[in-house]
Amino acid sequence: MIACPIPLFYTKRKIEEMQIGEEIEVIADDPTVKETIPKWSRDHGHEIVSIEDIEDNQFRIVVRKKDDKKRFR
């Protein structure tokens, strides 16, 4: 398990490598990821598929990559 802001850093880096429509699952134990990752995702035009609390104070966020280039046109 890694502490925030590292999950956001790795999420951003991985999304850059992904194809449009692919999804990434992020699991972290820092509750701030429930705010930071969705905000960054919305700001960059990606879709939050789900956010859920899972066992042992962990959180799962699924992000779907969208065409973030459209945001800047």
C-alpha cells in the first residue's frame, strides 16, 4: 500500500499509457484518494466508473480513460 499523493502520480502516469476506453483500478488506504483522483480525472476528462470502500480501510477507484485531448480543443 502506498500513501497519497503517490497513488495519483502513478494513476496519471498509467493513464497516459492506456488506450481510450481502458480502465484502471486504484486501491489505496489514504482516504484523500477519494477526492484527489476523481477531481484530477474530471479535470482531465476521464470517467470515474466507481468509488468504493473495501476491507481494512482501503478504497477502490476505477477510472476509464476518455479522449482527454478533446478537453483542450
